[in-house]
Amino acid sequence: MSSNSIDNNSSIEEGRSPVLQVSPLGFPWQTIDPFLFCVYHDDAYPKANAQMGPEAPLAGRQIGQDFSRKDGWSMYHGDTVPGFPSHPHRGFETVTIVRKGLVDHSDSLGATARFGGGDVQWLTAGKGIVHSEMFPLLDANAPNPLELFQIWLNLPARSKMAEPHFTMFWSEAIPHFASDDAAGGRTEVAVIAGRFGGTAADGGQAPIHPLSPPPDSWAAQADADVAIWTLKMTPGAQWTLPAAAGEGTRRMLYFFKGAVATIAGRRVEGPAAIELRADTAVELRNGDEEPSEFLLLQGRPIAEPVAQYGPFVMNTQAEISQTLADYRRTQFGGWPWSDPAPVHGRDAARFARHPGGREETPRA
Ligand SMILES: O=C(Oc1cc(O)cc(O)c1C(=O)O)c1ccc(O)c(O)c1
């Protein structure tokens, strides 16, 4: 069968399939309101050098702007350590899910953090923040793989000028659940945001209570129906994605690892972005050959005009002009660090130092 074609042997009724659209994954990935942006970094960094960068020549890359994936990795805007040195944001939130490797964060609020291994940073830029996100390589004797999602979640007009807010969700505290099917297949779900379980529609699943999103987030409003889940399915596993709660909710399922899956009876080859009807439960069946992984982004659209200029997302062009003037004048509080691309040493321990100095480490 050709790539991502409809399986004519399936029992789905013409026009009634919950699969609304299947498209190839671009870079960045296409998103639906309330999400603005989603990028997946999957970098096979080599051994580390003494500066916590790649032990490899950087010739042939456009340093400062290297998205080449040459040899399976990019430097992005970093010149020694890969990553994104200091840059501003206004008007939305970043949600950074780090699956492999480490991110060293520093920001204009005075916060710093090192996170990875399933940790999530949820940062409300609100009225303005400057931050850096560097990817230090610590292992001088072995490859240093990095895998992360950076998701931009829009803020409604009333919250665009909210106070910035820094939140860490350590992987140990993120609710995970597993579902085993009758044939021994297993589906594991990490619930970064969005309730699940506790209703008749959830197939007997006990309620899962997610961690609280930042106070001004669209996700903090229960009727916004925001869900951010990652799913891992063993070969041949079957699982029913429950219907969303809200009317008007939209959802995109990103099939980012694995060869093939059947989604509501439709054969889909990965990688693909699959827009699903949110008011219907959807049967997922992984192919028999390989494990597969998915990211689900779901929410009720904010449904307001979007005016974007790079890292600034407002509702009107006049607000963008005001943002550029504000940033020129105030630098959103200024950069309190001596280096635009700070890294936090060779000790691999994860930590967060909040604005004001409160220290936090993951609880086992
Ligand atoms: O990779 C892109 O953006 C980013 C990814 C991150 O992990 C952190 C960031 O701060 C950014 C960013 O601010 O740009 C990216 C990729 C492709 C593209 O067209 C972009 O505009 C950004």
C-alpha cells in the first residue's frame, strides 16, 4: 500500500473517520491553535570536548545558524556548546520536554536550571523574558544523544502581559500510566498536562491528576482542555485514545518514531502529523515490527488574531511594534549573566534555582 493511504479493508465509514488529516512532519512541526510551534530535536552528538561541546571539527557548518544535521547533529545558535544562547520572548509559553541529554537554562529573572531525562520546563514568557537553552555534552568517552521537544503554547490576550513564570516538572513527579492489552502489548503514557481517567468514557482508568500548569497558562483553565501527552507503544500494542472533554477541542497526534500504525482503521506510515477529531475515542494499533512513539497536543483554540514577529507573539501589529520598542528600551530586565550561553559545569545533577534563589532538585 502506498504511503499513508486509506486501508480499504477497514470498517471506518466514509467521511466519518476521526482521522481528519495526515501530513508529513516538517521542521518545525505544524501546529493547531492554541499551540504556535513545535520542534523536535534529535541530535546524535559525538563525544564531548573539554568545553562541553562536540569533539568534532565544526568546519562546513554555518556557526551561529547551524540547523544542518550534518553527521546527525546541529549546533543551532551555539558556537561552542550546541543550543540557543540568550534570546527574548513575549506573549506565549515555552514547554520544553527533554527526553535524552541535558538542557542548561538561564534567564533574565535570575533563574538557572539543568534538566533532562524526561523533565519538563514550562516557562510563561508573558510580558517578556530573555533566556538561554544550552545543550552541554558531558561524556568525553561516549556519544551524547539529545532528544527534546520545544512547544510554544499561546497565551490569550488577557494574559500576554502576565508576569513571567518559571516552572519545572521533574520526570519523577510527572504522572505516567501503562495499559496492557489482551495480546500482551503495552502502551505507556506520560501526562504532562491534561486530565485523564475517572469517567465512564475512559475505559475504567483511575483518574490521573496532572501537575498544575503555570497560573496564567491557557492550560490552567480547565475548559481549555489542554493535553500534552507522550505515548510509547510496543510492537502490536493496541490502545484507545479517549475522547477529549471539551466541545471545540482540537488535537494533533505526532507519530514521530516507528514505522507504521493503524489509527481508527487507517494505516499511517511514520513520521506523520495526524489531526484527529477530538470528540471521538480513537483506536490506535501499533505495527508489529517496531515500537512507536507519539506526542499528543490538544486544546480548545484561543481563537484570537495572532501577530508574530520571530520570538514575539501578540494579537496585533501595533502590539508587535510596541514589543520591539519595549525590548530595545528595557531588554526585558536585562541579562544578569556574564556569558550569553552559560553552562552549569560537569556535574550531571539536575537542579533548578528559581528567581529569588530558591533551590529545587528532583525528588526520587
Ligand atoms: O529550533 C528552532 O527553534 C527553537 C528551538 C528550541 O529548542 C529553542 C528555541 O529557543 C528555539 C528558537 O527560539 O528559535 C526553530 C527551528 C526552525 C525554525 O524555522 C524556527 O523558526 C525555529
